[in-house]
Amino acid sequence: MKRFKTLRRWFARNFGYARLICLALLFGFVGLRMVDPAPMQELRVRTFDTFQAIDPRVKEVRPVTIVDIDENSLGSPKLGQWPWPRTRIADIITNLTSLGAVVIAFDAVLSEPDRLNPDLAAESFGNLDEATREKLKSLPSNDQILAEAVRHSRVVLGESGLPQKQVELDNNLPVTGLATLGEEPHPFLYNFPGLLRNVPVLEEAAAGRGLLTIKPERDGIVRRVPMIMLAQGTLMPSLSFEILRVASGSDTILVRTDKPGITSIAVKGFQIPTDANGQLWVHYAQSDRSIYVSAIDVLENRVPREKIDGKLILIGTSSVGLNDIKTTPVSPAMPGVEIHAQVLESALTGAVVSQPSYGISFEFLAALLLGLLVIAFAPKFGPVTLIAFGALFASVLIGASWYFYIRHRELIDFTYPLLSTTAIYLTLIFSIFVREQKQRKQIRGQFAQYMSPVLVEQLAQSPEKLKLGGEERVLTIMFSDVRGFTTISESYKNDPQGLTALMNRFLTPLTNAILARKGYIDKYMGDAIMAFWNAPLDDKEHQLNACEAALDMLEKIDELNTVRELEAREGGHPFIPLKVGVGLNTGVGVVGNMGSELKFNYSVLGDSVNLASRLEGQSKEYGFPIIVGSKTALAVKDKFAILELDFIMVKGKKEPEVIYAVAGREETAHSARFQRLRNLTIEMLACYRSRDWDGALGAIERGRRTDEAGALELLYNLYEARIQGYQNKPPPEDWNGAFALLTK
């Protein structure tokens, strides 16, 4: 047991349980790829869809023309609704043949006799005389007329695979010859229990027969078309490949197979690679309306000869009502007949795509190699390096897959090795995360009782910050205080719990207002708050955010006062409103972890901090709840209603400071009333500083008439008192307009 514990410790130290789990995961993904469940298949084919959507096949020639059973044809008096009289179809075949069609194929099954055959008409009309009835019966059937037209051309008839057997097949009807090279193909093929054929007279006259059935995949998208299938026990080619056989003059189709399945099918001059089930990956081009001609135009000889001459002709429908619309990787709605045309175009131009047999070996090798590299080296690198290498590996995988598609038109799946490697990578990242979280928990437990939660979290994320010292930064500092809080406190002298509840009640919304504007709460000092912006995190708009926070704080206090007033009225006790003063200043400060080796706090020091504190104290003197320094005002002057208040000399400072009030947001600044008051205030200050006492008093008087709300009354009273003092005792000759504050 002791030896086992020693071995376990050695393994954990030198290799790690996470790597062992990742090795198991790597080989688990190998097994998963061999099973190849449906979700993995769907992810793979969706990737190939993306390739085709990005780089579809470009048509250089158009060897196929579609004779479209379109809405115009279905609505014409000559043709009407489908199915059409076989005599009309015979006329279409005759016209196509005369125009030089190489092969004509039907993407439709004519499985029942024409309902307008003369013998059927003779039986349907009961009031015919016997001579007329016999004459009708002696006429050739419409099916025979069509068969004669088919016999004089090269026509391939479409047949359909059915989900269940309906009737026994006529063994005397012709079938296409097929030869096999290699393993027996039957176990790999799509097998339809039933087969729907055309009327026998047409089957006997046709040059070929092929299955027109197109089987969408699980998600309804047609990506692959079977080139050879089993239908009611009969081995049959697809409609498109039978067209190639007839066009090439071959008698037999060669099917090549190996142990994993079918590899290709061939006729003279054409060999098409397939997947193991005999399906061709269709290399789609965008839907092309230029290859369509209307059936009614063919019937009435309105189609130019170059549209037909020397081409393979498909007769099918684009009409939505005939229910032959499919979804493909490049189009959400493509007629089934055009999919057959796309197969023919790909085969005739050699622009086919395939999934090579060596592709799965490439996938396994890539998954194993990348997985082992991640397991070996990922724990040794930092997150940025890991992300960079992960992006590099993903780019190599995707790039290699894209290269094979672009250069060789081969489909190599990168999703399996990428999925495998990503799962291993995430497992390792998770194990590292768990380990680091454990370390952070230890740090939080050790330092939470000494430090603010924000700083503790920073230290948990970056333990190297655990040191004294600081840095110089440009900050915006805030001090706020509740006016007359001593009076309010006295009303709670017999209710200390009520006073505590009140403090929490107003400090909470004020704190939230600061934090919502990216501020950092430095400390609480009774009913006062100290906060700052642009540290510890950078904030390019720290002056703006600080002013927004100050205005938000006033709004929060107004909301709280409204509720408290209602409570006081209902409770029958006096209501004393809360009023807050705020001082803001922007300047250089030293910010960092300050204190002793046993206890320290993230805080700021400097003259800028002292000035912010002085400004907060002056808010009651000037009658404005928010007073800011000149640097703050200059930074936000275009966003707020800024009003210059005074030019003051703070005790302990050598240089005077211009101070301002924040009277509101931008809408207030643009109001006519504020513009008028600001201009009068500027006039008053200019007269005051130039010793024009009468001019200053005149500006004050005009300001009072404009200021109906009395917002500037305290400011006007302050300047009137100063002016009276200066009139009695003028300032010295070198006076620059600055007023020295008597208190800190």
C-alpha cells in the first residue's frame, strides 16, 4: 500500500491525472470515429456543404438542357395539367430529336396507360354507334404512338424506387447490363423494396432505364446521389448514369468494389468515384435558369437549335405543385431534375468531388498527432500561448482540408481531429482552471479579512500584486457627504438601529450609482464616501463617468426622499430630507496598495485628492450640490451644464483654482434659461474681478429676475456680501480675483 501511494504521488507530480484522462479521451474519440454516429456524420457533411457554398462549381460549358414542365406549359391549352396526352409528349420527343438531341431522358414515370387512348375513349362514351366505337378501337393507342417516337430516338425512361413491393416485375422487360469487379456490391447499396416502372410498350421501346429516385439525407439536404441501387431485387443504375451509358454507346456498366464498399462505377469513357454505398458527391454549381426551356416552346418549335443540338436532354419539372423541389448545399430550393443535370455536368466535365479511401487514415493520424502534442505540451504554456497554438493547429487542419478540396476536389474531414483535439484541450484547460481556482480560494480565505473584495479578487487573479507601493496616474476623485447629518442623527438618538438602517439605506444607492459608472469605492467615512476613477482599471472617460455618477447620486437621493416623506406622513413623524454634496477633481495621484505589512488598502494620495475633499466641503456655501475642479470641467464641458463659480485659493496650496458647478446634463446646458444665467454669471464674475462692483451687482440683479427657481440665490448672496466688504475695504492692488478659503 505504501509503495502504491508513493507511485501515485510520483505519477501525479510528473504526469498528472488530467493527462491520463486526456489519453483515454483521445482513444475514446478513435473508437467514436470508427462507430461514426449520426451527429458526427452530420457535422462532417455540413462542413463539406460550407466548402461547396464558398466555392461552388463554375460552369464553363452547358452540355445539358432541361425541358421544363413549367407553369406556362401546365397552363397552356395545348398541354394542360400533368400527365399530358402521350401524343403531345411524342411530338416533343420528335421535335427534340429533329433539333439534334443526343439523349432524351424523363425525370418522370409514365406508369399507367394514357387515359385518352382511343380504346379507352371507345369504352368511356356510351352514346357512340358501333361503327365509330370499332373504328376508335382499331386506332393505335397514344402509348404506341409515343413508343414509336421513343424508338426513333435515344430515350432513357425514369423509374422510381418504392418503400414497399407493389406488383411482380415482368422479367421479359429489358434491363441494363451490369458487371462487377471485386466484392459483391449488393450489401452496400441502397435497397428499395419496390420498383415503379413505365407501361411495358414504352419500356420495350426505350434505349435505357434508370432510377430517378433522389434520397435526401437526415436533414433533408441532397448532397449525394446514388449512381447504382437495388430496386425489388434488380440492380439498376441511376437516371443520370444511364444517360451517360446510352450517350457513350456502352452496353454494360462496370461496378468496382473492395472490402469497405463500392469505389467507382464506369462506362466507356467515364469513370465516376463514389462513396462506399455507390453514391456520388455532387459538385454543385449555382442554380442556372439558362439551361431551362419551356416544354410548350419545344412543342411549338420556338426553341433555338443551339439549345438542343448535341446536348443531353432532361424532361422534368420546376413546378412547385408537382412536388419535385429539393434542398442542396448551394440552394434551398432546386428542382430535382436540375440535380440530375448537375450530376451529368460534373461527370461530362470531370468536375467531380469524392471522399478518398485514404481520408479516414489522414483523419486518424491528424487526431492522434495533435492530441498527443496537446497532452504533452499544453500544461506547460500560458493561456495566450495555448490559444495561439490552438488557432495554429485549427488553421492547419482547416487549411489542409480546404487545399484538398480546391486542388484535388477531395473531401477530407477536419472536424473529427479538430473535435478530438478541442475536447482534449478543454479537458486540460478545465483541470488547470480547477487547480487555479483552488489557489485563488486559498488567497481569498487568507486575505478577505484585511482587504476590500475588489482587491482580494485582483490578488486572486494576479497574486504577484501582493506588495506595497503604487503608481502615478491621472484620476478623477470624488468625495460625497450628507448635509446636516448631525441634525438627522440627533433625531435617532434613541434609535441607533434606525440610524444604522438609514445610513445603509442611502449609502447603498449612492454606492450602486458609483459602481455602475465604473467607479472604485475607496472608503466610507461615516455618512461620507470617497471614490475614484481610472484605477485600478483604465477608464478613458473617467471625468465623464464621475460626473454622470454624481448626477445619478442626486437622482437616487431624490427618489429616496420621496419614499421617506411618504413614510413620515403615514407614520406621523417629522420628515428631514437628505441632501448630498459632491466634490470632484481630476489630477495626478499616487494609487496602489497602501498601509502596513499586516494590513493595507488600495487607495490614492495626492494634492488632487485634497482638493476634491475641499470642493465637497464648499458645495453648501455656493448652493450647488456638485462642484468640480477646472480639469474635470474642461474635460466634460460639452456634455454637461457647467457653470463657473469662483477663483479660489485653497488653504495649503500656492496656486489658485477655478471651480465650477455641474448644474445638469446636456439637455440642461442647451436650454435657453441656463444659457441666459450662465452669460449673466460670466458678466458678474468679469465685473467682480475687474473691481466693477456696480456692474457686478447689476448682473446679479438681472440674474435674480431670470432665475425664477432661485437656484443661484446662495451664489448671488455670497458675492453680494463679498462686494459689500470690498466696497468698505477694497482689496490690495495686486489682487487677481482669487478668494482665499478660510477653512480646509
